[in-house]
Amino acid sequence: MLDQTALQRVARSVVARPSRGQAVVGVLLAVLGFAAAVQVSEVDSDDAYSGTRREDLVQLLQSLSVAQDRAAGRLADLEETRDALQLSTQQRQAALLESQERLDSLRLLSGQVAAVGPGVRITIDDPDGTVGAATLLNAVEELRDSGAEAIEVNEAARVVAQTWFGDGPDPADASLVVDSRTVSAPYVVEVIGDPATLAEATAFPGGLTDEAEALGGTVSVVTSDELRVESLAPARATSFAEPVT
Amino acid sequence: MIAVLGLLVGVLLGLFLEPSVPLALQPYLPIAVVAALDATFGALRALLDGIFDDRVFVISFVSNVLVAALIVYLGDQLGVGSQLSTGVVVVLGIRIFSNVAAIRRKLLHA
């Protein structure tokens, strides 16, 4: 039922000899096709809000700014918390460092760890067995007074606050008991502290040197830049004393 | 023949080049496209009626596009741009429908 004349006209125009008019029409239709394709791809690439009404956009913007305010408030809170935590961490680290230092010095003073440092090595020879516990105790007191931080006798007995000195079982065989440990002459006392002050503490008139030589012994003092005190004091548990908190 | 080829070439160019529409032209392009479609369907109808004339087509095409763009521009200046765009699209749509109906009647007698 197709209209033959209309179809023939279309067919004739399709196969017609190219003319200037047809070219112009072609150019215009090309422009139309181009514009339509561009517009279609433009609509495709537009974001989700292109078709949204103005009121909706305003509402969206408002809710976004409210959300942003809330997030900013939360951020400020979190930063505050972070700062407080950092501060407390720093304080805790400082306290930890301080207690670690205190622990180190207490362990050194109580003879629980080996010590190294400058000091003096005092050698007391006692050929006649006449130098006794009292002389050594006096010497230790003088050394402590001069700032001795670690003391050991004959590389076997560490001298700490609880250390006691006793004369040996036989007074003639030149031996002493330090903390139940028997040490024999020559007594080598290694002391860590300021070498000059420690040497001075043995040499003053009436001090260790004078006392030992009066008893028939000899004392030699050698200062050293690095002494090692490696013996340890026995660990003691307290039974009665408790720290007052 | 050349017309169909031109349409194809234009579509392909637009698809493959994917140029971005300048911001100043963005409100006018869709209306211009609809106006040009209207002119094209009018031309097809005239072709079937045997009264097609390329001079008429060129003038109607260009004037359709320009008038549509002018109306949208005027609407934008008056603050009723979107409403006027809708109006133009409706009018052009009606014209396209009536043209298509005429073409259909001509071709199918229905």
C-alpha cells in the first residue's frame, strides 16, 4: 500500500546527480548530527546533580555544610584527645626513663649488676697477717665517703650496704671474711668512682696507707680509666621491712 | 544521498571527537538541535510532497535554530528560561509529530 509516487521521488532524490543545493543540505545535516551527538554525550557525561532542582540543591548544600560542621567539631575533639594522649605519653615516657635511671643506679649500688668505669685498684699486701677487718672496714668507709660507687674485694666479694667484714678463722694466715666469703691477702680492692678523690682518700695522714703500714702491710694504689667490677652481691629478700607507700 | 552521508559524518564526528560544549552555548544547544530536527522533518515531508526546495530548507533550518536560540536567550534574560525552553520544545515536538504524521500518511496512506 505504499505510495509509489512519493517513494519514487525519494528514490530519485537519493540517486540524483550531486548538486550545490544537495551539498548545502548535506552540510546542514552534518551540523545537525554533530550537534545532536555532542549534546547526547554531554548529557551522558553530566554528573548526577545536573537535573536536580534548585531547592533540592540548596537543601543538599545545607545538609552538606551541617555535616561538615559536625565533622569539623569531631575533628577538633579528636585532635584534643590526641594532644592529651601525646602529652600523657610523653609524661609517662619521662617517668619511665627516670625510673629506669633510678633502677640502674639502685642495682649498681646494691651490687646486682656488674659495673664498669674509672676508679682505683688498691692492693693491700699483708705478709704478717696483721691487717684485719677493722682496717679494711675503715678503708671502705673512707672510700664511700669519697664517692665510691662500686667496690669489690679480690674480684670475689662485692661490697654493698649490707656487707660485713670479719677476721679470718686463723688470725695468723692473713685472710678475712667478707659476706661469709673468705678472701686472702693480698687484698685487691677495686673501686669505681672519681680516681683522684679515691686515691686521695687512701693517702691522707692516718688513712688506709698509714694504718696498714703501721700494722706491717704495704699499700699500692693504681688509678685506672676503666675498671670492671664483675662480682655480684647476693640477692637479699627483706622479711620485716616494707616500703611505706 | 549527500544529505544522508552528511548526517552520518556529523554523528560520527560528534561521537569520536567528543568535544565539550562551551559554557555559553550549553543552554542553546539542545533547543537548537530540536529546532533543526523540526526543519529536517519538514524538509522530508516537502520532499515526499514533491515541493522540496533546498533554498527553503536552508533558510528554514537556519531561522529555526536562530529563533529557538533567541527565545531561550530572551527567556534567560527574563528569568523564565527553563519554562520558555520547555515551551519551545513542546511546540517543536508538536510540529515534528504532525510532520511525521503527514509523512506516514503520504507513505502508507494510514
